[in-house]
Amino acid sequence: MSWMSIDPGLSGTGWAVWHQKNLIASGAIGPQRHIDDWHDRAMEIGNQVFQIATDNDVQRAYYELPQYLNARYEVNASGDLVKLCVVAGIIAGRLHRGHVKPVRIIDWKGQLSKENTLLRVIRLLAQRGRKLSTTTSHEADAVGIGLYIQGEF
């Protein structure tokens, strides 16, 4: 069974496709052309993720749940974070044909910085004889989420 782990974002969305516990492919995508309207960019990214999932017969997907409420009673979120939530929602909606589950940041990487997350993912992949196709935090986060799902991160 193939499954996917996703780090959603408007500037870049990381993805990783797995067959059971084996990493098949990973990368980072963004809009294929310059699009000013953020919602149109989100729709295009959602379509690209859907195409990757379709091409790889993905049956399950796990995506990073955007976190923007840091305190129990905090009710305001910046516009960028709300847009990130929309991107995640669009991606989850496009992948509705299979099991889609959010993964909280605090659960999969805790307080690790982007740099330390990247280094840990690179090290864990090297142990498998694999490496990232890019060095973006988007791709590294998507692979890290997949490793977490397998209990290896």
C-alpha cells in the first residue's frame, strides 16, 4: 500500500510517497507559474499534490496540521496562518478518496528548529541509503512526518 506525508504551505509544499515503510519519492512543489491570488495558488498546489497522489496510487495521507493557537484563550491568527490552514484544507479535501489524517507539529517534531529537523531527516535517510532530492525544509518536514508515522523520528 502506498501512502503520502505532506508539509503544506503556500510558498512550498513538501511531499513524500511511501510504499509500506520504503520512501519511494519526495520533493517540494509550489505554483507552476506566478499567481498573485493566494487562494488560486492554494488551489494549484492542492491539484499538484492530488496528481502526485494519483500517479502513485496513494491510499492514505498524513499532513502537518497548521498550528497557530499557542495559548488556551488566544483567538487571533495572522492572515498568513489562516491562509496556511486553507492550503491544508484544500489538500486534505482533494485527497478525500482515502484515509487522510492531520499530524500535529508538537507531536512529530516537538520544538526542533528547521535546521535540526533537516539534519535529523538527512541522518535517518542516510541510514536507509537514501537522501533528499532537495534541501528545503518543506521536503525534509514531509519526510520527517513520514518517519514519525513509522515511529522512527
